[in-house]
Amino acid sequence: MNIPAHARDISMSDKRFLKNAAEAGNFEIEGSKLALAKSKDADILRFARMMTDDHAQAALKLKDLATRRGVELPTEPSLVQQAKLKYLEMREGVKFDKSYATHIGVSAHEQAVKLFEDAAEDATDADIKKFAADTLPVLKKHLEEAKRIDIRVNQDD
């Protein structure tokens, strides 16, 4: 197998971060596209637009970084994330909004923040470390906004 020199130089944990970050971004974008199509809640719609815009920008930077490192990124969410999207797709109305806020808004962003914090701290590749650190403030902003929306839409539970 002929692996480019720059791909051999990247650690397995850095490769795993790039792939997991791509899947997480794909998951949040796909879930947010569902929200744009299904939700009538103004907060959810505003949040979903922010998700698709911000995560599309991050995905371009991630793809460029991965390409320069010779790492091929997944183009879809993970199988587990795809199952969560199928579940979300079956929900309607307020039930959809509650599920979206909890699973895409809060849960997915808690996982993404942890993923990016770990990479910002532990990545061996300086560019990957910088990308993770630079992306973290946006992810944390998303998480705070998601928590606010989640509390509001799930307050009667």
C-alpha cells in the first residue's frame, strides 16, 4: 500500500479525531436540516440555521486539514448517529423539537466539545491542535444556546 509520507506522519489518535470530528459535524448538519424541514419553533429554526452554516464552515476547514494530512474523511454520520437521525425523522411537532434540542443540540454538542477539548490538549499535530482549539469557542456557544432551547422546549416534562 502506497501511503503518502504526510499520512504516515500523523498519529492514529489524530486520524481518529479528524474522522470523529467529520462524523460529528455531519450528524449535526443532517439533524439540523431535518429541523429546518420539520420544526415550526423560531428558536429551533434559528439554531438549526446557525448549525448548518457554522458546521459547514468548520467542515471545509476540517476537509482541507485532512487532505493535507492524507486522511480520507467519512462523508456521513456514524452508524449510531444515523440511527439517531432515523429516530428523529419519525418525530413530529413538539416531540420533534424536544428530541432535536436534546439529542442534536445538547448531547451531540457535549460530545463534540469533549472531542475537541481532548484534541486541543493532546493532538500531536500542531495544525490539528490549533484547529480543535480554534473551533472550541463556537462549539461551546452552540452548547450554551442548545441548553437554553432544551430547557424551554422540555420544561413541561
